[in-house]
Amino acid sequence: MTSLPLRDAIWTGRSRHAGILAILSVLAAVAIIASLGVGASAISPGTVLRTLLHAADASPRDAAIVLHLRLPRTLLGFGLGAALAVSGAMMQGLFRNPLADPGLIGVSAGGAMAAVAVIVLGVPALLAGTVGPFALPLAAFAGSLCTTLAIQRIASDDGRTDVSTLLLAGIAINAIAGAVTGFLIFGSDDRQLRDITFWSMGSLGGATWTTVLGLAPFAVGAVVAAGRWAGVLDALLLGEREAGLLGFDVEPAKRRIVIATAAAVGAGVAAAGVIGFVGLVVPHLVRLMAGAGHRLLLPASALLGGTLMLCADMLARTVVIPAELPIGLVTALLGGPFFLWLLIRQRRSFPP
Amino acid sequence: MIEAEGVSLRRGGRFVVDEVSISIRPGTLTAVLGPNGAGKSSLVRLLSGEAAPDFGKVTLDGRDLKRWDRRDLARRRAVLSQSVSLTFPLSVAEVVMLGRAPHRARSTRAEDMAAAEASLKAADVWHLAGRAYPTLSGGERQRVQFARVLAQLEDGGQSGTRYLILDEPTSSLDIRHQARLLGLAGGLARKGWGVLAVLHDANLAAIHADTVVLLREGRILASGDPWSVMTPDRLTETFDHPVLVSRRDDLDRPLITPAAGTAD
Amino acid sequence: MMKPVILLATLLLLVSQVSAQTSPQTTGRIVSVGGAVTEIVNELGLGDRLVAVDSTSLHPLEMRALPQVGYMRALSAEGVAALHPDLVLLSDNAGPPATIEQMRGLGIPLKLIPDRPTPEGVADKIRAVGAALGRQGEAETMARETTDRLAAVSRVVEKAAGRPRVLFLMGLGRGAPVAAGRNTAADAMIRLAGGINAIDGYDGYKPASGEAILDAAPDVLLLPTEAVDAAGGRDAVLALPQFAGTPAALSGRLVVMDTLYLLGFGPRLPDAVADLALALHPELAQDLANDAAPKPGGRS
């Protein structure tokens, strides 16, 4: 009879979910449109629109800028932001720690190590012909995945993955990868050093259709798969033990989540270098707005992650026209202070 | 019936559960009492299928727990763990709806909501449904988890006895809610469920249990109805502390009073 | 039906305010990337056609007022495209490769200039820039002059009595200072000016420990101007504990030079070599002034 509280909590909750997703979708659409319209070259809004609809009628230069620079860059940025944010949300759920991010399982450190190795040591002559310009992204992807698999392997015993061991192994492997990277940097020349520095600050500047197609399967795959894991991720918030008692097959789920994250973030590292804070901050923001349930958290993080990444990129490529800031710089510069504010706020509302 | 036959569990080179035979019978509330480190929680892990015994076996309806599908098992037995930590801001309703996870494929949203609603009311947390879990007090959290466990076993037309395993379910509760929770558990037992509760408070066990089991050093010292098991000698032996037993004024159950011992 | 279109148009309009950076079409708009390349463009008298340069193009001074396309190894394709250049001169050290590919794809006219830190490299650079700008004649003259002057300086330097051991340090930040090893532009400059690189144990620029610096026993310390300024001046540098006991510190021999001038391997290379040679071999002052002075009116 008096079923009001539950209705408040669940039914209005559900319509609120729909509302939040609708608002975020609109924001995402706005960001995508804006991202296509912004750049160093002034191209009128009408021209952008016409070029998108009828590329054949546009001037070759406008067509090239809109279709071959801005469109792939926008798609790459959105996909990357979505993949990073969803991966961050999954890692935080898996580790039951709101401060977890994909970097914890070695993705970034492993990718960076392999990328620096390619920059410093070059591509073996045998491969240079076949992989050529893809050597760096391929290496970064392989490095990310291998590092994560190694961490996962170390933390697994008898088919069970111990999450706290996973965390500790991640810290150790991150340190080792960081040291190897440092060693490679030590052996690098001035030019390589600059390349490494800029690569490690991340950039969407190299976006081409090839990069977009390289990232797409992993980003889309991770976001779609994440939706299927919402239930088990919710249950994992209560702990692995409770999730198991609720009938979830926790072990394979954990393994798949870790690997999907590594693949998505690894592909992102390969496409654009290391871009921090999106995976950490975006799920946080969504939880503030909409609570911690993964059925909403995951899609909302994807939308907000993509949107914020595009906003950061628009800033990165317009503030110092005709040059460009590394986007990792922008995300860290915006994300860092925001994160500090969150921490301080959290300490005030939940004193330890 | 959930039945453990001569089960042993080894941890860190010693047996924390040592050749124990125990059963959770439909229609019965069994209370397990014992000092710290007696192996009560390990026994819970064995009976719930969370840990596999090193020796012996645990069956539900005659089938080894290892051979049950996790989800089928989750619809038949639920466990209220000693402590569940949740720091993320799930709402109380969301936490309780998690209990419906094993039913997701076969029940409708409306059925899940009805089950959640009934469980929230039974656990006296209906008024908290919209609150964020981390903002609740310890006792409220325990009741919400109890509601979640109840929602897990709620299954309108399904057949098969439900088994409810409670590991120190009253540790954070006030007197009223202690009585209420165990009263409810007893009611479920009379409805035909099998209930096992690990308790610290011997008097709660004496009041609510149909069967009392005394556990010490991984072994069962005694098992039976409260009057036959809860004798001063046995309780003193179990807890290694002198215990007095008298009769309650309000109902025909033992009243247990620890002697005013001091640290030696 | 109308509303979304209006919304879209408004958005694009708002957004395009940010990007209103175009200038009218002119012919001969040049973007130059690479410090030495930019110097050569100026030497050829085409400095006024430069519309933007990279952050390593610091000489001559008016270059610093031009729009910046960023660091030469972190260029942005659309940023360069927005300048509507008729020609982009790129040191072949410029990057990243993906961006250069994108610029090609946009049809931006690019010319890659070979950029090697050797005396021959300078002449090659001058000829390549001249060819790209249609000033082959002037470039040839300039390349010859540069080569000849370098040769003259070398002849004077050969007469020097000794070969001082020179230690080049990139900076004096915290921790071990970064010193130039073999195969660096600094190493090449030291040799051209009649010195010996005091560090021969490794390639490239690496942090050198205090002991390594003492072992290297430099007669002369060579530092960039910024590093000396940051450390608090000549006396402060010579008093630093990591140099205590080195011949350089004892005799107070510290040479301070502008980084781009010293290491740029541009058209000013003969001057830079002569300056460094003078600092290393004061006894050659007269010879350098007589035999290796710039031709009158040749350069500013």
C-alpha cells in the first residue's frame, strides 16, 4: 500500500536515469558538433555542415580539413574518452576503490615502456617494412596488454585472482616498467628525449582514419561489454565473497574485466599516448550526480568521458593557435585541481 | 536439507573445522555458539559452499554443493555475512535489489520490486529505501543487508526449501531489532525454511533456537534442544568461563548468566 | 524540423569565433621550422615573408615576435594549415611523422631540409633552403663563403699550441649536471674550435657525476648563457663544489655562449667556431682577427 519510498528510490530513480542519460547525450552531441567546428582554420559553420553532408561539393581544402583532420580526431577523442572513463569505472568497481584507475594494472606503464623502446631503439629492420608507421602504436598496445597479463598472472593462484595482490603486483610492475623506461630514456638522444616527453603528454593530433579504426573495436567492445558486466560489478561493490554468494561467477568476470580494460586503454595509449585523469575523474563525477549503480554509471561515464575529452582537446588545439598543447596537459591541469577538491570535500563529509 | 558429513577445513596448517557433522533442517532454527576462534565462520563458509571442505562433503537436497549451479544455489540459500563493507554510494533500494540478481533471468521487474519491498519492510528498513547506504548507521546497515538476503530467497511460485545462514546477524543491533530479526528468522523456520544462525549472545540462542550447537576448537561439543545442551557444565567447558543457568521468568527457556569472573 | 538546424548553426557560429584566425591570401607566405633553417631564410633576405616559425627559431630577434607553430617535434597539422602557407620549410628533425603526413594530405607544400650538425651539413642546409626558395645563386655564394671561412678558422686553429680539455654542460639544475658526450653538436663544436671534449665515455647528453667531472679534469668549462644566469653568474658557477679542484675552476676558465649560436649549426657557424676558438686559444687572437674575420659587409 504505502510503497512510496521504494517508488521514490527505484521508479523515480529510473526515470532520473533516463533523464541523466538524455542530458549527457545532448552534451555529447554538442561537444561533437563543436569539435568539428573548432580549429586553427576558420571554416564557417555552414561549410562544415555542407562538407559533412556533401563532401563532393566542398573545396578540397575544406573537405580535407573537416573529413581527414577534424572528423577522425573528434571520433578518436570521443572514443578514447569513453573508453578511458568506462575502464576507470570498471577498475574502481573491481578494486572497490574510488581512487583506482586503469594505470593501476600496468596498462599505461607497460604501454609507455614499449613506446619509449620503439622511439629509442627504433624498429627492427626486419619489421620496418611491414609495420612501418604503426610500430609505435602496435608496440604500445602490446606493451599494455602484456604488462596487464603479467600482473594478472602473478595475482592468480589456482584460478583465483586476489584483488589486493593484483594491486600490489601492479605497483611493483609499474615501478619496474617505469625503471626500464627511465633506463631507455637515459640512453636516448636529445631528439628522442623530446619525442618521449611529448608522447607521454598525450595528443590527438596524429588522428587519422587508421588510428580511429585501430581504436574503435577495443573502445566499442569495452563499452558494450561493460554494459553486460553491470550486474556483477554492482555485486562486486559488496565484495567478491558476497558477489559469489549471490550466484555470480566472479573469477571469470574479474579476468575478463581486467583484460577488456587493458585492451581498451592499451589501444588508447597506442592511439594518443598517455592521457591521465579522465579515467579517474569522470566516474567520480557521475557517481556524484547519479549514484554508484553500474547500470547507469557505465553508459553515463562513456558519454561524459567522451564529452570532456573533446572539450579538453578543443582547448588544447585553440589556446596556442597555430601550435597545439598536449592534451594530457589539459586533462591533468583541469582534472588535478578538481580531484583535489573532491578529496578535500570527501574528507570533510566522511572524516576517517 | 543442507547436510555436512564429517567435514574438515584446514587453514594455516591446522584444522579450523575438524570432522564436523551438522545439518540445517527445514523448519528448524539452529543456533551455533562458541568462543572466539572456535571455527564458527569457517563452518558457515563450508555450509554455504563458499569454501570446499578438505575432508567430508556438504550436500543440499542430497547433491554435493560443488555440483550445484551457482545461480540455482543462490536462489536456494542466502548468507548474511558478519560484515559487508560498501563505501560506494549505492542506495538502500539498490543494495536490496542486488539480492534479486540470481532471479534476474526468470522474474519480472515487478516481482523483483515486490520482493524487495516485502524484504525492506520485514527488516524494518522500508523508510530508508531512498537513502545512500554509506550514510547509514551500523545497525541500519546490518538490517539492510538482512533485507538483501531475504530478497534473495523470496521466490513466489518456486519450489524447494530455502536455507538462510546468518553469521552473527545481531552484532550491531539494538535489543528491539535483535529480537525482531531473530523472531523473523524463527518465523521463516516455522514457514518451512532451514535457518542457521551463528550467535554470540547465548540468551538470544536460548530464546529463539530450536536446536543449539556448541562449537569449540573446530569440534562440536554438544547439539540438541536448548535445555539439553545449555547446561552449566557444557557452557562452562565451551567458553572456558564459569556460567550459571537458570530458568527465565517469561518463557520456558534457559537463562544464561556468566559468572562475575575477573581477569587472572 | 527547423529547430535542430538553427541550434546547430548557432553552435557552429559560436564555436567558429574561436577559430577566426585567417589572413587574406598573399603569395610567398613561408613557415619555417628549425632554428638554423630560419636563420638561413633571413640570411637570404626573405625574413619578411615568414608568417610563422617554430619555438627553436630564436634568431634573429624579430623571429620571436612571429606566430609560433610550437616545438618542432610537436607540430599541429591544422595549425600550420590555418596559416595558408605557400611553403613550409621543415628541418628533417621536425615531427611528429603523423602530423607531417597529415600536412602532406592537406596539400600543404612542404620542403624537408637536411639538418646535420656538421660543417658540411651547414652548406647542405643553405643550398637546400636556397633551392626551395628559388635563390640558388645567393645560396651557393653563401654556402661557399661559409665553407671558406670555416676552413680559414680551421687553419688558424691548427696552429694552436695545445688542445684544452673542454667540458660542456647543458645546465646546472639539481642533481648531476647534464654533460655532452661523444656524437653531440657540442662535441663537434669543441673539436672544430681546437679543443678536446673532456667527456669521451658515452654518447649523447647524460648526467655526469661529480667524480666523473673531476676525472675529466676539464681545462675549460663551456656553458649556455641561461644556465650561468640561473646559477647566479660566473663567480657562482666557478665556486660550485662539483668543479672544485678542476683545472678550469682553479684558473677560472669559464666560457659562456648562447645555445642556438653555439649548437645551432646554422649560417653563423664560422662566427661561433671563431668565438669559441678565441676563448680556448687566446694566443690566437691576432691570427683569428687577420685570417678568419668575416668579409666586410658580408654579415651583420
